[in-house]
Amino acid sequence: MIDIINCNLDCFSLHLIGSEVENDGILFSSSIANIDNDLLRISLLRYFLTPFTSEDYYRFHHESDLSLNEAYSYVSKIFKNKDLLYEQSINLAKHLYEQSTHPKIKGGEFYTVYFKDCILDGETLDAIGLFKSENKDTFLKVIRQNGNFNLESQKGINIKKLDKGCLIFNKEQESGYVVAVVDNAGRGTEAQYWINDFLHVRKRKDGYANTQNFMSFTKKFITEKLPKDIEISKVDQIELLNKSIQFFKVNDLFNIDDFDNEVMAEPNLIKKFHHYKKEYEEQSDTLIDDKFTISEAARKKQQRLYKRVIHLDKKIQIVIDGNRQNIEQGADKKGKFYKIYYDEEC
């Protein structure tokens, strides 16, 4: 978890990056930016850091040699010598410009920021932030002239809407640092240039990622794969989903053998489950550990995606949160039915 309460904005550099497709080029600032206003410093801290609420972390990646990842290389030089921030911010801006080749990518302000005293999972660390503002909002300004009040509109950056950003914590350098990423400026193919092309990061292997990936592929197995292989009712599918959620709720440590025995239970089901896990890992290029610390944040996020509802016709829904033994399914001359037993009406 990131704690930004005591985080201090030490210094930053700002450049204007245009569209590479339009050959707009880059407008470089002549030096490090100056902040001599405490209110502005607080506003910038809020703008840069408030969006980082997820515990879903990344790391810099390269297919052959991590040192060949350009963003990683430039950031490492800044961590080694903070006085190189301005020089390396120019290299980072050039690198970002070269990746902005999609016609839908907008130009904008690019910030390279050095933060001190940021806290990640209880550890105080320096961090480097890379941010880009792409979208402008219209603001109204009230002007008093000759005893009257008039309005004029201005275009500017909304400090409550960070478009793209990342925080790189000075930790685990040899494996690509710990990187938090925000990308709120679109979900199309063109939007992926920030994560995939400029930063070139991959999901970090930790409890959060393992919990998220395991629960995600388990849901796919139960709701998509299993019905294709065997005849299974919606009620039984939801029962498996409920057992999965309960397992992650009551355990702090995950062990796949325990999960097999408590959730899947039947040998044939366990065999199919492990076969699908292997397929999932190969297709997604993601290796999921068989033992890991369960992340409560990831569990809660994934649980919201576990839809435990049976839809009947168009206007009837049955929500099943447990007590599978109290539900029977059948058919008579009137049609198909569900029979539900209960002790009291709440």
C-alpha cells in the first residue's frame, strides 16, 4: 500500500511533447522547474499522487536485457544521481515522443518528478514520477471591470484528473523496481503505448498479482470451461464460486493442494482444473505460483467480478450466496422450477 501523507515533492522538470504523427516535435524547458508557492506544491502533490490507490504493481521489463529498457535506464541514472534529473528528463521525453506514433495519441505536458519520503508497505523510499497531461478542461474566470463582473473561459489542466502517470520506487532495482501505473486516458489500442511501449512494464510477481490471477482463471474455469466439458447446473457452478471466495476469505496463505481438496474436491475435477491452469498460463504468459500470501485487496476486487446470480426469463433473478443444499431444481407440467427451502424470512 502507498502512503503519500509525508511524501515531499523535491524537484521536477516539465517539457511539452507534441504528436509524432503530426511532426509537432518537443518543446524542452531550459532548466528544472521552480516551485516557490506552498499552495502550488500541495496542489501538484495532490494531482500527481492521489490517483495511486491500487496495490497492483508492475516492474520494468525487457525480453533480453533489463538494462536495454530505456525508461528503466534513464530512471536508474536519476536514482544514482538526482542532479541528472533534468538531463534524463530530456531523454525520457524523447523516448516518449518516439512511442507516440498512433494518430489518436494527443500531445501534452510531460513531467519528471523526484519525490522523497514516500511510504510503500511501511518502508520509506524515494520515488520518481513520470506523468503526462493530455486532456484540457474549460475553466471560467470571473473578472471585475469598471464596476461590473464578466466571465471569460480558459483552457487548463484539471488537477483532479491525471491522464497518465507512474511512480517508480527505489526498491528492487535488479528486478525492474516496484512501479505503480495510472492510465485514465482511454482503453483503445492507442492507449497502450504508455504501459507497453514507453514504460514497457509487466505485472510484478507478488501476493496481489497471484491472488488476482488465480481467482480470475478459477472464475473462467468454473463459468466458461467447465460447462463445455461436463453437464453442470448454474447452481453447482455458483456453489463452486462461493467455495472459491470462502477459501480466499478464511486463509492468509494459499496452497493449491488445500484449494484442490476444499473447493474442487473430486479427482476428475481437480485434473481438469490443473490442465486448464496450465493452458491459462501458456496463453496469458503468466505463471501463477502454487503457494503465495493472499492479498485481501485483490480478493475483494476479484470477488466483485464473481457473479453469483441465476437469471430466469427476463425479470427474475436468484442470488445465491451459500446454502446450496437448500435449493432444488426440477420440472413439472407447468415448466422448469427452482425450489428453495428456508428457516425464516428476513
